[in-house]
Amino acid sequence: MEILVCIKMVPDTAENEIEPNSDGTDIERDDLVYSVNEWDNYAVEEAIQIRDNIGGSVTVVTAGDENSEEILRREMAMGADKGILLSDEAFLNSDGKGIATILRAEIEKGKYDLILTGAQADDGAAQVGGMLAAMLDIPYASLVSSIEIIDDTRIKVGREIEGGNREMNEIDLPCVLSIQTGINEPRYVGIRGIRKVASLDIPVHNASELNISPDTVGEAGSMVKKIDYFVPEPGEGAEILEGSNEEIIEKLVDLLKSNGGIK
């Protein structure tokens, strides 16, 4: 099975203090530490496990600048067979639709049975997987928490739904799946593995090679534009009710009544 996993380089929130820049047009990116998006890491692990069980190949792809090569190599050290970097100045500041357009162009150059993305990335929009499937006109499932291979043409997937329940679906291949965290336990990547892939070639494809018109991606092609980053003003502090359970309940009821919550 030929599997493609779409990944993204994001600021590592465990290593960084995220703050808006001085003019509010972006976050302050000087000296940020970056890593692979957490959800994408689960998608790569799932792809590797499927390949190890039934054979095939795992390719990781990302749209970004030359620094994004680092996360491709990390996932290759994890076990992915190949990496592809999609990089062009025209791609800068693409919205979700723009990123999906870039990925679609690369996907249409190959032949993949299964395309995986993380459920969401650092902006929390959770758009790219669904848009990509729509552009490719193939089936899609989001928040996937289990995958079972039925045969060469079908898979069964479990999806998280409300109330902690799971929905099971059979889906025809090829398809796009957005992977939820917790579907597996991503393996540890050691220094030896990173050194092993350090010299492997990673092809870089630009807008011209992907036959993408610059005015359809990047800031020029974006229908959604980020206009302001800010830290919300802190509200008033919480009031802590003290006393016995009965006293706390009585105080809470009085507060709700006085504030119009109950009559």
C-alpha cells in the first residue's frame, strides 16, 4: 500500500513562550523552537504500522521553507521511506485552501492508496484534510481513531463522535483520513536514526514544477487572512467559596440568585 502523510512544522509549545509580535501581524518567531505537529506524528506512526503489517511505502510531505526539511528527516528517521518538500515563495501565507491546493498538485503526480493528515495543526482550523479530499474527489473521514485494512480496495475506520462513542465506517480506497491523537503511541526517534537519514536526498518541488499558478496560493490566493494577533485582557479573578458542603451550596445559590442565574 502506498501511503502519503501530510505533515507540518509548528512552534513547539513545550519549548517556547508564544507571544504576538509588536505590530500584531504574527507571533514573535525569533528564536522559536519548531517540531512536527503532534497530530501529524500520530498519522506517520499509523502509516508506518500499516506498511509494516501489509507492505508498501510511506512518504511524508510538507509545504514550507528549507527549515521544514528537518521535520521530514525526523519522520524518515521514525520509519517513513521518503520525504518531499514543497517550497516556493509563492506558497507563503497560504490559507487552508491554498495548502490543500499545493498538496493536491503533488499528490496528483503520484499514485497513493491512502492519504493521512493530522486532525488539526497549530491554527486549530482542521480544514486541510477535508478540502484535500474534496479537491481530489475521493472519500474522507475525520477524527479517525482506528484503521483496519479489509482488502486492497476498502478499509474500516473508527471515528470519535459525541458522548465518547465511536462510529465505524467502511471506506473505499483511495481516501483521505484525518488522524486523531491516541490512535497509537508514536515511537521514539533516537540520534542514531536521525544520523542515518541525514544524507538522504529530499526532492524539493516549487510552484512551476507543480503547475501551480502563484495567484491561486499564498497571500494572493487566500480567502482567509489573519489580521490581528493579541493576548486577551485578563478578566476578574474567580471567587473561591469556603466552608462545609452545605455552606458552599447555600452561598452558591445566593450568588446565582443575586446575579440573575436562578429565581
